[in-house]
Amino acid sequence: MLLQNLLLVGMAGAPGGAGQQSSPMLMVGWLVIMVALFYFMMILPQQRREKARRNLLSAVKTGDRVVFGGGLIGVVANVKQDMFVIKVADNVKIEVVRAAVTRVLHDDQDLRAATKE
């Protein structure tokens, strides 16, 4: 409601006619409002998601079941600096980049939820 009122006031212009110019402070105010909206709606949520992702990747340990971006599911056999050694079947181990992990599965319920998304 407040945003609608601000928009109406900003678009109404001066009551004297079309020859008058708007105040430079009004333009600066609109710029500040737009930057603040952009920050709170785009940048801040992205930073929160990235922080949660970093925490997820740092918490992965040997024995965790993980899902990768391509849909591969496996058990972490070894944790290296930038990679995981993943066991996907008996006697089948692969190395994958740490950043490829999208989710850590804790039980079968998580697996069902992961396949629905």
C-alpha cells in the first residue's frame, strides 16, 4: 500500500503544469528505494542460499549419502580437499568435485523428496 502511494505521488508531478521539473532529491530518493528493493529481494536471499550451501559442503563426511547435480546418488568413501571419492556400487568408486553435491540424504524419506523435485 505504501509503495502504491509513493508511485502515485511520484507520477503525479507538480500541480502547476508540465513546465516544472521534479526535484533532484526526489530522483535520488527513488534511486535509493530501488537499490534497497533490489538488495533485499535479490542479493540478500542469494547470499543466504550460498552460505547454506557452503555449510552443507563443509559438513559432508565419510559415510554420508549424497545427491549430485546430474542425479547420481552415492556414499562418500573418502573426503579430499576439493573432491569426494564416492562409492556408487560394489567395487565401483568415482571421484567427483565437491561443488557437484546438491543434497545430503539422511534417510529414505529424503530420497523420496529428492526425486519429486
